Amino acid sequence: MTVPAATPAHTTGTAGHHARLRARLRELQMKGLDVADGILDTLLTRHDEPPALPLTVARRQMVHLLDVPKLCERGRCRRTKLCQGEPSHCLTTCLHALPHELLARVLSTKAMRQRVRRR
């Protein structure tokens, strides 16, 4: 049994089909890259500036950084080693009892974080 030779019309159809497939593949690749670029752009724009903390949350963080609950007059704060009341009260009553070196170090670290946050 002999195989018939390929006719020029049959060969042209296959080559045209392959060319269309390559063009479609290239088009889909470009669309995929466009979608990936869009996703990256949205991710980069979301990290512009984090929202500011509420004042009570910032005070509570400062109280915990300085380990003020150990010095607090409230027994509940001393037992749990956490500020259980108003953090501004703990700061005003216990700030004078903290070592100056510790206070300066924490305040300088806080200032550095705020500068980085603004960038």
C-alpha cells in the first residue's frame, strides 16, 4: 500500500493552522503578562502608607514595650503583666520610675519606626 503524496493545498492548510496557533499562543502570553503586571501594580500601591494606630492602642503598645505593668499600682496589672486599665494612667504614674536609658531607647526606636512608616 502506498501513501499518497501530500498535495500543496493540504500542506498549506497545515502550515496556516500552525501559524494561527502560534499567533494565538503569543496573544494569550501577552494577555497573561498584562494580568500579572496589573496584579503587581495593585500590590505595590497598597503598601504606600499603613493606617495610623488609634491613640489608646499606641499607648498600650508603649506600656508593654516599657514593661510598665510590673510597676503599676493595680494588682491585676502586676499579676497578668499586662495593662488592664487605661494605658495613659499607667504611663503617667509609672514613667518617672523607669530608667532614663530604657525610655530614651524606646522613644528613639518609635521615632525611627514613624520615619520609616512615612516613606
